[in-house]
Amino acid sequence: MVQEPSESPTVLFERIGSTAVISLNRPRVKNALNCAMATALGNAVHEADLDPEIRVIIITGSGGNFCGGADLHEVAADWQIISAERPDWGFGGITQQLTATPTIAAINGFALGGGLEIALACDLAVMDEDAYVTLPEVTRGIFAAGGGILRLQRLIPRRLAMEAVLTGNPITAAQALQWGLVNRLSPSGTSVNVALELAQDIARNPVEAVNQSKLLMHQSESFGSTWDSDYWSLNDAIATRVYSSPEASEGLQSFIEKRKPNWQR
């Protein structure tokens, strides 16, 4: 097990305008995720989600790589690669922590195993054109237990997901874009910059409309049909909340007056 220098935090937090940039910070081990990092990442994401001034959360990796997955030294020792404080947040403190604030994975270098599972837990993804991702767990006799199997097949065609899971073969950036695994590609080393551009596109819209739209998309995933009455009940409840907001009133009034909306937050 690699011992971290006492002065080195496992997660870095930077505020850029209305965006929180959270960087995994164990570069000596390719940002392999241990319990300390899972706790720090989960807390950082949670705190950013509670901050009314933060509109978007970006997760990336320091030292040239996104995340090398679980620290297998700790996995072999006790299998505890979850937040010590909030195990209900899942692997990395994030794979089962649903935030209202939109999240973007800025993938640089590689995202291996649990690293890809962290990226898959984000709402959107930007990927450097020379980066790659993979779920290699089967090559070590284990399996992707952090949501990777479930989420990958919901984002890309099922047979392609099946091949990736059963072979452990890497997915290139070009493939990831073609298959719909990521939203945008970025020149090498610029994934955070491109993610910030995407964050600005989101943040120019009113917070209530954005956050409630995100939550409805996630909460409606389990519905089997667009005619499912439970979906429409949830949809109507959220619509009532959003359409009664000051932002909705301003948006409609600005349309009538043929001007840009003046959002208050």
C-alpha cells in the first residue's frame, strides 16, 4: 500500500466562476482510488452540490491521468474502497450519490475500471482525444462492481458494452464519441478547458430548470414506457415546481418582450 505524503491531499478543489473543479490527486499511483480518496471525493462532491453558487461540478485527475481504478493493494487487504463516512454513496463516494448539480467527467490519460465507473456516474463527459477507458476487472478475476456494468450498457449499444465488459479491452476516445459514451472530444491535455466551456453552456440557464430536468431524467430511467402513469405523475410534480418559479416567469416575460432573460441566480 502506497503511503501518501502528509501534505498531499487526495483530492484537490478549485472554484472557477460558478464551476467546481475536483481533481483526484494520487498521481504517483495514477490516481488509484483508496478509502481516503473515496471519502474526500464524496465529501467534495456533496459540499459542492450544497453550495448555491456552484452550478456545475467537474471531476478530473491530476498528473496526466483521470483514475487508475481501485487501489488493488487495499482491495486485496480489506475491499474497503468506499467512503468511511458515507458508505451509502458507493464506490469512490460518488457512484451512488445523486446530486442535483450537473456533473461532468473530464477524462485525461486513462480511466481504468473504477475510474471509468466514476466517469460513468457523471451526467456528461469530455475526453482527451488520446485518452482511453476500460473495464478490465475480468482480466484479474473480479468484476466491475461499482455500477460500470449497469451504466455502460445504458450509454452505448448493448453488444458493444458486453464486449467491453467480457474482454476488458480498451475503448478509444474516437470509439467513445462514436458510441455516445462521451459528449465531446478535446485536444490532448485540454479536457478540463472543454468541460468548462460545456459548464458555461449549462450555467447560463436558470438553476431550478436545469437541476430539476436532470433529476427527472435520472428518476425516470426505471420506467418501462413513455405511457407509464408513474412517470407522468413525477413529471407533473416537477413541472408544477419549475413553472411556478421566478425564473420561469422571467423566461416567459423576456420572450414576450423580445429580450434576453435576466436571471437572478
